[in-house]
Amino acid sequence: MPDCHDMRVGSVYACKQCGLELLVVEECKECEGEECTCTQPCTFECCGEPLYQKSGGKSKS
């Protein structure tokens, strides 16, 4: 299941059931750098199933 510290700008995540697609336009500000400081990372589901990564984005630098 994707969570906020794995999502990169330009990545597209999709639902296999309904076809919804989400484009990451901004990365989690708590996940900058090598260490995630999120106390509870966000998770993303649709139609009761985890979204899958349809296409990649650029990696954090």
C-alpha cells in the first residue's frame, strides 16, 4: 500500500476497481530527507483496496 513517504512528485497512483488516478503534485513536508518524521504516515486506498503505482515520478534529491 502506498504511503506518504514513498510518493514522489509526478507519480501516478490508480485504483484497479474504478480507474481513479491520483497525480502527486507535492510531497509530504514531514518526509523530507532520509528520515520520515511522520508519527502516522498517510495511506491511500480506493474501493477498499490499496492504490497501485501506475507510473513513477522523480526521486527526492
